[in-house]
Amino acid sequence: MAEKPEHILIVDDESDLEILITQRLRKDVRAGKYVLHFVQNGQEALDVLQKNPEIFIVITDISMPVMNGLELLRRINEMQNPKLKVVIASAYSDMDNIRFAMNHGAFDFLTKPINLVDLENIIEKTLELILTIRKGLKAQEIVEHYDVELKAAKEVQLAMLPKKFPPFAEFKEFDIYGRMEAAESVGGDFFDFFLISEEKIGFVIGDVSGKGIPAAIYMALATTIIRSFGQIYTHTNECIKKANELLCTSSSNGMFVTVFYGVLNFKTGEFSYTNAGHNYPFLVMEKNNVKELNMDSNVLLGAFENAEFTENIIQLEPNTLFVTYTDGVTEAMNIDKQLLGSAALQNYLSYISVNESPKIVTSGIFDLVRHHADGYIQSDDITVLSIAYYGK
């Protein structure tokens, strides 16, 4: 596809100059590189500019009837078009006006009588700048468009996360609270929970590889799939196996997700779970008694279609606190590039009362991360989901 010609406006009341410039640039005009426009004063120039928005170079004399070049420069400046550049032409003895023009927005100047080689060089130099400005403005448009998309994606992502707390006030046997903060406008972390029956609640926390819009889309897909299959399959490993098969067929660009999925029978305290490559959660059973659930971690989702998954079943005692999180917590860094680490998180939880609400526990972990980072930039999404089992 041929490039569009560049339009150049020459403003000068000397008729001989039009003949000289046309003759000098005839090859470029015939080749479709330039389109030349000639007028004799500033007012005519403004009329032509209004009718021809594709003009981006104006070469104007200073001394002209009706409207001189300095007034034309002022009027063009009022248009606030960064792609429109003005080159001033005047006698060398008129250096005061040339200097004034340069100080008030002219891009360059030519001395009269105009040297046609200098004219060509200035046109090329001006075009180089205009092309650079065009690229910059195009990049800015892309960024602004991307920002709009990011904001829309963030709204969709946040809309998918639970917002009502406490979510099931009618059930006094448990409480649950989750919170996610994305490192970018949108992220790949997620959490969700849903009632399976009048005695069971399912909950999931996950971390998608990557960030930005692709991760957010994959996160939305994973959340929807696991919630849907969680209502169908009784065992956690069956739910995750089916979710994995579907995610493998939907995966693109090598994306995958780590997931911890659990089901709590809040009437009996039976807790079943499947860990698909996710961080080991913690059980806080009483003060100074914190246990890491580090058994049977399976492969992550979206990588191996025929993968098998394990279901673990444990019995929770009343007044047990369950805390799960994404690696944005333990891998939070400070200015010395030191990670927070799971030991620090476990130590913090050892001072938590099992009677503390999940909201306070979750907020406390975010405070722990902020205190450790001490203002250092957040490099990963941070998500915490806490469940308190009170029993009858």
C-alpha cells in the first residue's frame, strides 16, 4: 500500500517563488511524495488549512499583505496541533523578527532569497519530526485505548469476586472472608465460595500464570468452571479433574493456574480438599498451634489434560481457623529483595486467636505484607481467603 503524500503549504506573495519551488520539487510531486499548496498571505493560508487538514508543514514569509507571517504563526499556535509545524522565511537582515518567531513556536527558519537545497533539507527534517510525533500520538492512543480496556476488565474481574460479607449470615457454624489486590489494573488471582447444600460450602483460591487482561480472562474462566463443577461433583478431586480437562482445551499461550479447592461440611466439621499446585494453607487450631496442610499437592490446572488429582479428608475441631493465600503474600519483597516467606506468615498466625474473625485475620495478613514491603513496589497479586469453623 503506497504511502499518502505529505501536503506542504507555502505562503508568500512573490509569484516567482512558486515557480522555483514547483520546479525544484517536481520529481517528488510527480512521484506522489508531496502535494504543494501556494497562497499569498496569512488569511488565505488559514482558509486553506481549514479546508485541508492533511497539511502539516507551513513555510511562510514574514512580510505579507492582509496578514503577515507572525500573525499567521500566532493563529496556527492557537490550533494546538502538535503535528502542524511552521517554518519562517525572511531576509537575513530581519533577524529580530526571525528570532521572535523562533521564540514563539516556529520550528525552523529560512533566509531569503531562499536556497532551494536548504528548503529541501528543512522539509525533510520537519517531516522526520512530524513522523516521530505521529508515532508518539499513535502510541498514546493505543495506551489510552488499552487503559480503557484495562478499566473495563478490572470492573468485570471485581464484579466476579464475592463482595458481600458475611455472605451467609443465616449459618452460625462458620464465617468466611476474602480479599484480593492486583499488582496491575487487573490480575490473575481469584477466590470464590458457594453453598453446595444446606450443610456444605465450597471455596476456591487460585493464581493464574501471568498478569493483565489475558490472566484476568483465564481467571474468570477458571472461576466459572470450578463453581459449576463444584455443584455437580461430590468429591473435590472429581471437580478439579473435570475443571482441568476443560481448562486444557481452553488454554492458550501456555497459561495455567494453581488452585486450592475445599469443601467444608459445617454441620460435622468434615473438610475435604484438593490442592492443584497451590501454596499450602494453614490451620490455626489454638494459640501457638498452627499446622501447614502440606500433604498431596497435585499438578496445576491447564497443563496436563489426563492428570489425576487426590482428595484429602480431615476432621476439623470447633473453633478452627483456616487460612489460604496466593504467593503474592509470601513472595512479597522489601527494598533489600528479601521475601516475606511462609515462616513469617506462620509465625504471625501463631499469635492469632482462633476466635478472631476471618476479616480481621485477612486484613492483618495484608498489614503484615505492607509492613514487610515498607513501600517497595508490589510485584504480584495478593489474595487471602480465611474461613472460621465454629461448630455448633
